[in-house]
Amino acid sequence: MNMNNIDPKNISGLLEVVSKKIGVSPEKLKQELEAGKFDSALNGMSKSDAAKFQQAVNNPKIVEKLMSTPQAKALYKKLTGE
């Protein structure tokens, strides 16, 4: 699964959905993500979830494991139209 091949329209749609859930503009969310910051996302989470998220971000093997789940693959296919 190569995330670099995602259609920009799909990324925009995903940013829209996530930004509404966490109460941040899509533009701000995109800027933070491109800078490797997750401040807005973390502020909208419980302390427990934020800690788990930070742990996952700091450990690429956890992210790889999550992205290989059937649910993640199905979401990726839905977003990319494959």
C-alpha cells in the first residue's frame, strides 16, 4: 500500500471529514500534518487516546501493523477508489 499514490481529491475529502470531527479547519490540519505536528488532533482526544496516538506515531512498526489490517486496507481502497 503506497500512500503517495492517493488522489489529492481523496486527501482533501479525508481532511474535510477529520477537520469537522476535531473542530479545526482543513487548511490548518493539513499544515500541521505536513509539519509533522498533531496538536489539533491530540487536543480533541482523551489523555489516554492521545498517549496511544503518540506511541503509535513514534513507533513506525505499530503504524505499519495498523495499516495492514483488513479495516485499514478497506478504508484505503474506499478513499482511493480502487
